[in-house]
Amino acid sequence: MPHLKLAAKEPIVISLGGSLIVPDGGPDIKFLTAFRKYVLDLVKGGHKIVIVCGGGKTARHYINAASEVMDAIDPEDLDWLGIHATRLNAHLLRTLFRAVAHPNVIKHPMRTPRHWNEKVLVAAGWKPGWSTDYVACRIAGLMKVKHIINASNIEYVYTADPRTDKTATIVKEMTWHDYRHMVGNEWSPGLSAPFDPVASKYCSRHDIAVAIVDGRNLSNLAQVIDGADFRGTLLS
């Protein structure tokens, strides 16, 4: 099983899939309650946490609605719908961590404060063409962090989409070269991939490893952070 080696004082950067925050019909109160408790426990243990929020079903509902009403929509407009969904989710998370969080949601990764006294930093989408995975990568690069946890509603990377290909098999460790060959190099609004292709290119160039895990399994997330073997896929 794969494992991640986090540096002792390295901030923990989590790209939190919107599928966990808003899976369908509204925010997942059960998950948010458990996740909040877990993060606060990490904070008590001396950790600093960066949480970059995805758009989830909120983004997809708005993107799908626009696409169904009109035949031709500028991809930039679709991207902005997704970005605003990530910002709504991020404000929700910042509210939940208000007592320990930086007061502002980070919307531009290169304006992330170099020194922040709070224990939790919450970020959201930036601009068209860039996913929240990419935002997490840029923040990690700015902070010289070499590891990112991608927590979503999938547990592993597969050789193909298991929803449509019954021959798809689990991959527990994969090089960036092989992963990028599989997912390509292009980002599109609402893209469904374990990790954004553009973000993958950045990680490959800057030697950043990414752990793909099911964020609903908080005990497994603890394994990742503790440097133990975990259920998931390591991209490096």
C-alpha cells in the first residue's frame, strides 16, 4: 500500500472535492460535522491546514442548467459558474472554522499570505481555465509543500472509468508520466477526473506528490497524514 511522507512542520494541503461538501441536493451535514471535528483535532495537535474547496453538485447543476437552456455557451461562462460554486462552498467551510481560520477566503493562489497566524486557511476557485486542484498546487508551490491530499468521493485511480469499463483495475501507485498519458492535458468546465490534467502537469514539473483518497473515510485520511500505509492512489 502507498504512503506519504509529510515534513514535520509542513502545512497539510487538502484539495477537498465539492462532491463531499455538496454531493446532491444540498450540503452534507453529516460529513461536514465529522470533517470539522477531525480538522479541529489536527489543529489541536499543532498542524496548520489549507483546505481548497471544489464546487460539487452545485457547480454541475448550474453548468448543466445553462447548457440545457442554450445550445452554445462560452466555456469561460461555464467555468465562472463553477468558480462561484467553489467560493460558496469555501465560505461555508470558513464559517465552520471561523474560530481558527484566516478571515478571508483565498481566491487568487498567488496572493496567499506567506505568513499566516491562523491554523486553517480556506481557498476556492481562481479564474477560468484553472481547477481547484490547480489552485491547491499553486498554493503548495508557494508554501514549498511537496505533498497534496486530494480528498473526494473516489478511493482509487483506475486504469479506465470503472463506471463504463468493466475491465478497469485499481492502480495504487502511478507516475505523473503515466497518469498524464491516461487523462490528457486539457481542462474543461465540469471535467470529471481523479486529478485535473493541468494541475498534474504542474505537480510533475515541481516534484509534488498527490494522495488520491476517499475523503469520507477520515480514519484513512489520518493514515495519510501520519505517514502510514493508506487506501488510495499515490501519484508522484
